[in-house]
Amino acid sequence: MSGHHASPQIVSMRYAKKWKKLPKGWTEESVKKFWENLISGAPKHKVTECIKQMGNKFDNPGAFCGGLADWMTPGWRAEAARKQAKKAKE
């Protein structure tokens, strides 16, 4: 990473695999309700808020939250990368 040290949360989000299907027993409606309750009050940094909330519940909360965000908001990673690249240019 050419001298940059990414936080473990960022690294785990970057390399998290996308969910191919919902976890057993979950429905589209239950995922939507879970996500909305989890990130309420964090309109800008939803994945970061999810990681904070899930930090002690999973070995890799970044992977869980990244996968959940992929399911709820396809394309969020590309958008985040565009914003980060724009900031880097400024």
C-alpha cells in the first residue's frame, strides 16, 4: 500500500465478499428493517456506524457490514472510491 496504513476496518470492508444470498431465515423485509434500525442517525457513514454497532458481535464486523451495505445499496463501494479519489486530488 505504498506507505499508507489503512485501518483494519477499511481493509476488511475493501476485501469483504459480496453476499450471494441472504443469511438463512432473513427476508428482504427483515434485512431492510435491521439495516434502517442499525444505521439510524448516521446518514453519511452508514457502514462505519454498522461496524461500530456490530464490533463486538462478529470477528470481522467490516466484512459483515460491507456485505450488508452491498445488499442494501449496490454500488456504494464504487461511489465511496470516487469520493475518496476526488478528495485525494484536492
